[in-house]
Amino acid sequence: MMASRDSAGAVAGGLARHIPVLGGRTVEFLNVRAGGVYIDGTFGAGGHSRAILAAADCKVIGIDRDHDAIVRGADLVRSANGRLALVEDKFSDLEVAARGRGYEAVDGVVLDLGVSSVQLDEAARGFSFRHDGPLDMRMGRAGVTAADVVAMASERELTAIMATLGEERHARNIARAIVAARRATPIRTTSSRPSCTRAPAPSTPRPEPSKRCASSSTKSLPSLPPVSPRRSGCSSHADDW
């Protein structure tokens, strides 16, 4: 898809420099050209957007459902002199985002999927075991939290979630342990996750308890946020980041 656009100026300053591992190759494969319009569907720390803007006199629409990412990108928007627009939304709505800014066609789209290091480093986001914080794990501000899913999903639902999205072989045992643990104490923080997943004893060969705990926690519980239990009133779905 091609389109002719006006644009201006080079980019400097903005976000603290984030250098994507494949930033150069991304620009190469996008074949970034002057006058082009590109969508960075996972804006994050702005590394790909910055690289695209620096490669040619073009425009970029950056999309991220994380409100904090949009706020952090304000300096880059200013330094881009009208060539960068940020949209707080899901990348599945990229067509709406483009049309909302007057573009019926764009010249390229980049998606860098996954949780960012910034999200892992912020305890309040609840993505990491390294820091204690609320068991949130939402990419955006809307919807149920991981704590809600852990509290409301049935044993069968938890098993299905972890087996399907977490590829956890011991999903049934872990789900049973979660249900038993929450009867005694609500599971509301990241520090309470590993303790409840330590209970199930997987079949041989049997790893050390600390390794077994880390393996079960990191594989299974991070799969919870995208799927909400039916009883919560939300449909079960694996939404985009």
C-alpha cells in the first residue's frame, strides 16, 4: 500500500534511548522512504518509531494500549515536529487509528510483541517476581486483573488457561493448589504466586524445589491476564498486547 505524505525535520531527544535489537533490520525490511507513513503498533519505549523517523522524512503513528508508554513518549512527539502521533489503543485497532488521522493506506507496519523491560521493572504492574506488587499484569487500564482471574476462575478454567496459554504440563495440579490456597488467603500480590505453585509435585524426574517453583510460576501464571473467567461477566479471549 502506498501513499504520498508531507513531512518535516529529523528527530532528536525524546525518550531515554531504547535501541531495539533488530531496529536496523526492521527499517531495512520496511523500506522506509521519504513521504511514507508507517505504523508502530507496539510503541513501547519508542525505539522502532525513533529509528523509522531517523531513516527518512516520513511520518509514524505509534500505538500502545499502555497509558504509561504514551505519556513517556510525549518528548519524542515534540521533537518529531509533527511527524509522530501517539494513540492509546490496541494494535488490532490500527486501521481505526490510521483512518482517524486521515490515512486510508500506510506504507508499513511493525509489531514488536511481548512485555517490555520497563513493565517488568515496575513493581506496580505486577509482571515480575523480582519485586513485590499487586497481581495486576494488565497491558492497559481496563478489564480484570490477574488477581481477579486467580480469585474467580474455577479449577477447570485455571487448568485450561495454563495448559493452553502457558503450555504447563502440570496445569491441573497447579490449578488445584491455587484453588486450595485462595480458600485460606486471597492471592493478591506477585510474591504470593510462587508459594502457591510450589505445592504440586510433578512427576519424575523431580527438579529441586526452587527450580520447580520458578518453572511453574513463570510458565503458568503469566498466562492468566488475557483470559477472564466467564463468571466475571467478561468473555474468555486472548486479547492482543
